[in-house]
Amino acid sequence: MAPWIQTVISQLAQTLLVVLLAPAMLGWVNQCRAWLQNRTGPGVLQPYRVLGKLFHKDAVLAHTASPIFRIAPYIQFGCMVLAASIIPVIEADLLLSPAADVIALVGIFALARVFSSLAAMDIGTAFGSLGARREMLVSSLSEPALLMVFFTPLLIAQSTSLTAIADALAHRQFALYPSLAFAAVAFVMVLLAENARIPVDNPTTHLELTMIHEALVLEYSARHLALIEWATAMKLTIYCALGIALFMPWGLAAAADWRGVPLAVVALAAKLVVAGAGIALLETVSAKMRIFRAPEFLGMAFLLAVLGMLIFLLLGA
Amino acid sequence: MFPAGVLPLDVVLGVVLYWFGLGLAGLARPGSLRFVSRVLFPLSVAGSTVLAIAGIAAVPGQPDTVVLVLGLPDLPFHVRLDALSAFFVALLGFATTGISLFCVGYFRHGQGTSPGLLCLQYHVFLAAMVLVLVADDGYLFMVAWETMALSSYFLVIASHRIPEIRRAGFLYLLLAHIGAIAILLAFGVMHGAGGDYTFDAMRASEPPLFWASATFMLALFGFGAKAGLLPLHVWLPEAHPAAPSPVSALMSGVMLKTAIYGLLRVSFDLLAYQVWWWGVVALVLGLLTALYGVMFAAVQTDMKRLLAYSSIENIGVIVAGIGLALIFRTYDNPHLATLALVATLYHCVNHACFKSLLFLGTGSVLHATRERSLGKLGGLIRNMPWVASLTLVGALAIAGLPPLNGFVSEWLLLQAFLFAPGLPNPYLNMLVPLGSAALVLAAALSAYVMVKFYGVIFLGQPREPALADAHDAGGWERAGLVWLAAACVLLGLLPLPVIQLMDYVTLPLTQFAIGDTAGRAGWFLLAPVSADRASYGPLIFLLGIAGAVLVTFVLVRKVYHGRIRRAAPWDCGYPAQTPRMQDTAEGFGQPIKQIFEPFFRIRRHVPTPFDAQPYYAATTEDRLWHWLYLPIAQLNQRIAAWVSVLQHGRIYLYLLYSFATLIALLLFVN
């Protein structure tokens, strides 16, 4: 097989893997939450059933909906597919990864978010714009924190390319970087905020005063809603995969090495299972906080990340 | 491109003359709107386009100088077109092509300045900006600078029958002149003892450290006053809402860049050497300005004030880039200095495109609705699809979203920030990364601002019944908007040719060029340092998202269906909802107001239970007015009060004063 065909196949395979597995990841987190709350839970496959049901339904659009409202779910979905194509999941050196580095990755998430906020304002109900402004608020505070989180691995790897970062971190001497520990804690906090999890937002809430993400999608139904929910699941998976690539990248397959792939898949699955259970645990033991406490939460994430960077600059580790 | 023997500088000067001519032609029939807007402005567009071509053609060429026969005896005007000037000339030509196209369809009969006079002021303003860019001596520079300030002042007060507009214009004029004094002093320091005000003489002189620093500070102050740098930014949010929209676009998109040009010219070219702490001052000031601007933009309720504050933010980003370039240059890292400079220049071009586009968009909205207040707009995307979709491009671009142009410059600047560790100064090593966090915060908040701006104006339901009659912009206005929106898209997708053109600009300033390195990974990939360190491929990025969207769309349609039902929006069980229950501009800005409360001076009127006619009002003001400007104004008044003791309005007293002065002087001389 020509090498470029191999690269294309591995790129497509990885993208499809993330796209198709994402609902299972969400289902796993929900299942763990159910177990931790002494419920039986609907099973890991429940999100697929929900998506199937939504795709079958007729979409209901408000009379006032403009084209932005209809195109936004597709753009959100497309952004997440692109993000899934550039992050190192099975192997690091992907076909599309030179097209975007960590900063551009943050840009992809921002693009998806701006469209979802604009779509929420499009109908002109009170809840939509309430959700939009809360979403933009949380994200505008979490973006600097996220960048500072990336800073420490980026200094270690001397690169902003995800491939280079994952390579540098995977092949280092097995030394502990205290700076990375701070960055990892901060990353988990940003992950919770960006993915609308407790304590910043509650993905299962239908209480208007506390909604962020749910208020954004209040007007959506059927296939549009399905695409948004799927994109949300993908975002969670991408964040987890990103955390894994940055803070525990062992086991990634080397480029064009087919033998490493099964091991990489198993390692990834194991790490995602652990990460999902961890998120469920964090969500169960913490309480949803007021929206105006979110800046403090994200400020703390930011300070932790800065601390990590300063430690790296001072100690070189 | 031009006939043999015609140099780009000749073309540029020709366009300046042509514009003066067009302006004077406007006086031929000053009352005829038809003549001015349908004949003169299309001709002006041609001049802009020629200017843009001449500028681009001149960037790679050798510097070209001419001594004009104008000026004072023994003090002729010197003119020079080098790569830096040519780059900004091209920017001016490019942006004004779009703005003048828009003008053809924009102006209406109304109170205030007559069309012919407006045409004169407009073209004198354009010509003066070109002269600022090509001036090669302090004398011509100041003459052109003042012409630019005065002509733009008259443009700002075009509707001079409204007192607020006159006040805003006066504030602008005042700050423009305070800045001009500082620039004049900077030139005065630089020419030293020689008395030669040509830039060549300034380049040759090597002032001592103290005077060089003084020059830089004066230049930062003077050009900062024009550009809207903290704390001299107060005129922008007053002048921009007052001015007609194309004038706001011209001032924000192009005139602010002449101040950036001046700062670059003085700090990188005219001063023989740089000192690291200049860079730190510019960096800190720039970042503070960026954060301050974006915070205030988030709480504005007037769409043009919002954009004015957003301009302050962008100028802050640009000045921070200049500061970073200075730091790297003084620490002998020409590669990163060039990267920061390229990011700065790129952001200048970007800001010229998207800010002009947004200001012009507000102009169309203003014409369609007669409303500037965000609280009375809404839902215009249905009546004004052209303006709405083109403005969306500008809003996404200014929010720094890939794959549009705002992201490219932000990305380049962040690359420069992120690779800063490695400077020999450990404190800077730790502070510069924090600067990058401040930059990202500003960028993220600008996305907030743009969601608010776009969402409140164009999305949702109309907040007033009158908005149902709003009409879309005419053909000329659309053409101007399309021109600028296309620029936003192209600059975002194909950054490499622009960066390679900038090589000629950076080479004389930092003795380095990054165009080759940036393009080595392929024409579609941007890798400013090296391909392993960072790369970004906007075209792949766009194709990736577009491909994914398309595949998803087709799959959803094929596998499932595309059925749609229309219904009323979900009312949460409360059927009596009205459009007035939507989030207002105040409401959208409220979280920012709450989080960053210490920065604002908020005055609230809260009703009591006993009020017969209860009302709630909250105004948000700039603290700097009370901390800085009012004390200065009060001091000024107090001094004036002392001086007024001498004033009695009686002629014999004044004669007495003259006599006493004469006696005193004679005694002094003896």
C-alpha cells in the first residue's frame, strides 16, 4: 500500500473512532453517575438510542427561526469532527494535525460555541439569550485558563503542535514533572467548566435558573438537537483524549506502525474508562455552584496553571 | 503594472493631487447630492484602487525619495516611499476602496454639512493621511498630521446642529492637539542640535540614552493619543457615535493605523537604537488598553460606542505586539521580533478590514432604522439579509475565530508570546507568558462582545414595531461591504502571500524576514518558526469543517429525512411573551459588569416602594474621567480663575499692563 493511502486510512479511522465512540463515552459517564447515586442506570448505550429517536422525529422550528438557527448544529458538529481529526488519540502523527495546533484547537471550540450562542439568540426568547450570555461568560474565562494549562507542556516540548507535544511527553524519561501535576489539576477544572458539567453547569438540569447549556438548546428538537447532543458528547471525549495526550500519553502508536495500534486502542479505552469514572465521581461529590462563583472557580484553575508554569521556569521540571 | 518610467511614488502623489481635485470639484455644486455621490465618489474609488496597487507594487521596491517644490523657502517638503510607508499606503488604498464604494450610496440629504463641503473634507482627509505616510521630514509630517486632524474634526461634526456632536468633536480636537504637541516635541528632541528636520538627519543622529527614551515616551504619548491608547482613549467612544458611519469607518479603520505607522517609524526607524524597557512599557500599556477596551465594549448599549471601545481593544493588541517586538529586538532575537512585528502589521490590516466593515454595517442599520441604541433593535436578519450576513463575517473575524483573518494575527502574536521564555531576563520570562493570558482573555471577551453586538442587532425578534419597515442596503452599500468582507475571508485563508510581502517591510526594521520559513511547509500551511514548532493551515481548516458539515448534512438527509414543522417558540408555559422580554444590551453585559465591577463607575437609580412613578436606571462610566480628566479640568479652571483677576475688560488697564511689561523688559535687558 502506498504510504499516503495508509495515512489517509489511519486519519479516517481515528476520526470515525472518536465520532462513533463519543456517545458511548457520555453513556459511560452517566452510567457511573447512576451507580454512584445508587441508581441502576440506563446503560452505556442509552445515548445511541436517544440519538436514534431524535433523528427519526420531525424537526420543529420556531416561526422566527433564521438560517443561522438551522445551520448552527451542523457547524458545531463539523467543528467537533475537525477537532477529533487533529488530536492524538491512537497515534500522534496524523494527516490533518499540521493544519491546527493547540491554539487553533481552542479556536475550533470557540467557533462552535459562538455559533451555538448566536443560534440561541436567534429565536428571541428570554432563555436563549440568557444561556448565550452565560455560556460566553464561562468560556471567556476558561479560555485563558486553558491556554495557561497548555503552556507547561508546550514549554517542555518547545512546540505548540499537538503531535510534537504528545511525542515529547510520551518519549521523555519517566520523570515526574511537578509542573505538569498543577497543569493537570487546572485542566480538569477547565474540562468540567467547558463541558457544562457540575459544579459549573448541570447537564441534566431543567431548572431554568441554573441552566447554561440546556438554555442554549431549549428551542432545538429532532435532528438538530441530535447533532448538538452528539457534538457535546464528542467535545467531552475530545477533552478527555486531550488530557490523556497531555498528561498520560504512554501507549500512543508510532506513525505508520500497525502493530502498535491494538495496544494503543486498548490503552486508550482503559484510560477513557478511568477518565469517565473520574468525571462521574467529581460530579457526584461536588455541588452545583452559583453562576457568579464560576469566575472564582476558573480563576483558581488559571492560578494553578500559572503556578505550574512558574514551577517549570524556576525548577526546570 | 504602470507605464515605464512612472514610479509608484509618482502615482501616490498623483492620487493625492487627484483627491484634492475631487474635493474642490465638490465645491462646484455644493448642494447637489446627486453630483457628489454619483459622480465624485465613484471617481474617488478609482483613486483608492490605484493607490492600493501602487502601494503593493512599491513594497518590494527600493525606497524612492522626492523633494517637492512646496513648503517654506529653504524648508521644502521631503517625500519618501519605502516598504513601511508603501505597506500602509496599500492598506489605506485597500480599505478606502470599500469605504468610498459604500459612500456612493450612503449620504442622504439632511441637516448639517452640505454634500459638496463633506466631499471636500473627506478627500482632504484621505489625501492628508497619504501625506502622513509618505512624509520624510518632521515639517511635512506635522503639516499633514494637523490637516488630517482638522479635516477629520470637521467630518465628525458633520451634523453640527446637535450639541452633543459638537462637544464630542471638541473633545476629539483637544486630544488630537495634545497628542500633536507630544509628537512635535519628539521630533524636536530627535533633530538635536542640527536643526535639520529631515528624517535622514534624525536617523543619522544618535541621541544619548535619556533623550532617546524621552523621544520614545513622547512618541508613545502623542501617537497613543491618536490611536486611543489608555488613558488617552476617551475621545474615541464620543467621536465615533457622533460621526457619520463611513467617517467612523475611515477614522477607526485607517486613521488609527497612521498613528501606529508613526509609532513604528519613530521607534524602529528614526531612533538609532532601542532599550528593552520601552518594549515593556508598550507591552503593559497595550495589554491594559486591550482589556480595558473590551470590558467597556461589553457593557455598551450604543452600537457605535461599542465598536469604538472594540477599536481601543484592537489598538491595545497592536501596541502590545509592538512592545513585544521591541523586547525581542533589544534582546537580540530577530526571529521572534520579526514574528511579533508581522503579527502587529497583520493585525493592522485585519482591523482596517473588519472594523471598517462593522462600522459601515452599523451605517446601513442606522439608515434602515434611525436607531443607534441596541435596546431598540433586533431581528434585522430577516429584513436585511445582505447587511446581516456580511456583518456576520466581520463579527466572526473580529472575534478572532478561525478560519477568518482575526485569528491569523492573534495566532501569530500568541506564537511570539509563547516562545518568549529564553529571554535573558528571568522576570520578563515569567511576565511575558502572563501577557499572553491577558491577550487571550481580551480575545475571548471580544467574542463575548461580538455575540452581543450581532445577536442583539440582527437576531431575535424586533424590539420595536417600526423595525418591520427596515429595508436592506442598496447596491453601492452592498458593494462596499462585500469588498471588505471578501478581504476578511481572503486574509484569513491565504495569509502566506501577505506575510511574504511583509518581509520587505520587516527587513529594514529588524534585519530579518520570516516569509521563507513561514512558507517552507507548503503554500497552504503557515509555520512562522518551523514546521515542528507550530503550523496552521486555514484552508485545510475550512475544507475540513465544510467537508464534515456537507457529509453530515447529506448523511442525515439520506439515512433519515429533512422534514420540518413550523410552530411558535416554546414559551415555558407563559403565553403572554412579548419581544421586550428578550435580553437587552444591558442584560447581556450584566455579568461582565458584575465580575469586573471595580473597573466601572456605576450609578444606579433604584426605585423605592413609595415612588409614584418608579423607574430603574443604571449608567456605567469610565473611572478615568473622574480620576484623571476632571481633576485636570478643575485645575485648569482654577488657574483660569486666578488669571481672570487681571481681566476687567477695560482698555486702560490693558494699556497699563503693556506699559508695565515694556518697562520690566527694558529693565531686564539693561
